[in-house]
Amino acid sequence: MTARTKKSTRGSTVTDSTPRPFVTPEGKQMLQERIVDLRDRRLAELVPLMVEQERDERIVAQYEDLLAEIAEWEVYLAEAVVLTPRQDDSPPVVALGDRVLISDPDREQEWVRVVDPKEAFLDDERISATSPLGRALIGAKPRTSITVEAPAGTWRCRVLRIEQLEHVARRTS
């Protein structure tokens, strides 16, 4: 993870060592579409209700919440580094952005994609890299068993396949 750009503080410059978030290209696109939906549809639906003489203050609160969410996603995308495919030829190991086919002890198979926690809500395939399964998967190799230490208990699963995403990071535009 890279440090953020320098900031000016009372005439001096300092480097913010807070790590920048990473986002998959698909996650970036989905978040951009969410921002457009919030702005063009959801806010637009609330505007007529806000000008009513006896408006419900819950509508105002909802409007403000949507504005805050839009601002939060815009800042996130401005700071995020887009993940791109790795360039090395080393044996594959699970890394941020990769799709992983796992098998649980009952031999049920499921695809998961390990992503930044902010991106994890976008669909059912994405899991946070900070979740118990996400932490266990990072660095795992195909055809190996891993132990997942979760609050509900420890369990094992097998990494069947990895679909890698290159990791040469570039700043979002």
C-alpha cells in the first residue's frame, strides 16, 4: 500500500502514512454507478417531498444521508488505487482482488473475491480481506487447505482455483 500525497500543515509538508484503499476495476465501476443512481434517482425522488409545506423531517434526514454517502464514495474513489493484473510469473497465491474457488468440508463449492472492506458489500461474491475467510485466503495456494478462525468457530476449506488479478496499481482517474 502506498502513502497518500503530501499535505501542507502550517507551512510545512508532511506525508500521510495512512494506506490508500484498493479497488477492483469492477468495484470502481459499480461504485460509480451507485453514485449516479443515488444522485440521479434517489435524490431526485426526494426533492419534491422536501419542498412540501408540511414536509416530514425524516425525508430531510434521508436526503442528507444520501448526500453524505455520495461524498463518502467520491472521496473513496478519489483516494483508491485500482488493482490491475500482476506481471510476475510466480506460482499463483491469493491476493487482493483475486477470485477464488473454495470447497467447504461438505464439498460445496463457492467463488469468492477478496476485496477491500469498503467494496465487499457490492455483491454476494465479494468478501472483505479483513474477514476471517479473507485473512485466511490471502497468500494461499491452489489445491491447499486453509484454516479459517472465525468468531463462530474454526473451520477448514480447500482452495481449488485462483483467477488472478494483476496488482500493478494505478491511481483512479
